[in-house]
Amino acid sequence: MKKVFIDSLKSLREARGMSQTDLDRKAGLYNSAISHIETGEYKPKEDVIKKIAKALDVDISQIYGPDGKTNRVEMLRLKLSEVEERLNVLYKVVDSMNDFFERIDEKMLYDDEEVEKLADKYLIKVMRLLKG
């Protein structure tokens, strides 16, 4: 996470007389989330940053610091991170489906009922992956 972001967040929080725990609670985050963000241990997603901005009663761009370039660059980084996470889920779905098809290739000749049960199991797994 960029130092500008971290410094802006800390500055806005302190200006409102809020502790890290106060902001965690007001933003609906887990305990120590703000601490992890301010130390750079955790890079929050856009939805978390929106919650923080709302809890601080500021526009999201204020958290990114004074220049608009930082805002746009950080927003693009966040979007890229979200895309990567979605791609990872899709890779897991593809791996799961390939595993299913490998398993049924030999079983299909023997027991249709077993294949149907396996298909149900994998369908549930895929749906869970897609729901996140």
C-alpha cells in the first residue's frame, strides 16, 4: 500500500479523534484491520476502503491523498487485484471441472448413479467457488 494512502488514512482517523479500534467498529471491520492497513500488512479492497471512507465521513478520494494521480493509480491497482482474484476463482472452477471429468471417464461405463452423485458434489463445489 502506498505511503500516501496510509498517511492520509491515519491523519483522517486521528483528526476525528478515533482510535484504530474505533474505526474498525464504525466501518464494520474485524478487530485490528485498521492497524494492519496502517502498517502496510494488509492491502484493503475497494469495498473495504469505501466502508472506511463512510465511517470517516469523507469522500474515498480523500483517503488516497491530495493528488488525483495517486487516486487513479491506486484505484487501478485495486481493480487489477480484484480481477486477479476473480481469475483465481475461475482457475479453481476449471481445475475442479477437469478433475470431475477425469473421474467420470472411467466410471461412466460402470455406474450412472455414482456419476450423478459425483456430478452433484462437483456442481455444489463449483457454485460455492463462484459465489465466493
